[in-house]
Amino acid sequence: MVKLRLKRCGRKQRAIYRIVAIDVRSRREGRDLRRVGFYDPINNQTYSNVPAILYFLEKGAQPTETVHDLLKKAEFFKEFLIDFDKK
């Protein structure tokens, strides 16, 4: 199963996160299928590759709670009329 989740990058005390599509059996820093965005919590910046995210969601990928919250905050689900509620 594929998930959209965060992958930690950056240096100590200055973490940034990549939003990646990755197999659930891989570890956090494991090999990802594709990078679909990034999140910088220090500067509160988010970038997401919308076509790539839509592709993986259509194929059945599940976002983690954190990624779901980031996409919801960016109004991703409103913009594309996706009814994707966390259980």
C-alpha cells in the first residue's frame, strides 16, 4: 500500500520535510516512489505538486494525518471537490 507521508530532511534543529509517496513498509528515510511537495515548519511554507498528489490519491494512496491536515489547510480538497475525510 502506498501512503503520502513526510520525510525528514535538513540539519539539526532546522528540519524541513518532503511530502513523498512511499510504500508503507519503508522506513521514514527510506526510498520514496516520488516527491510530491515539501513543508517547512519554521517558515510555515508548503509546496505541493497538485497533479502528482491527485494521481496518487486516484490510485488509492492514503495520506497520513499530518499530510491530510497540511493539504486541508492549503484547501486542496475544496479546490478539487474531493470528499476525503479521515476515519
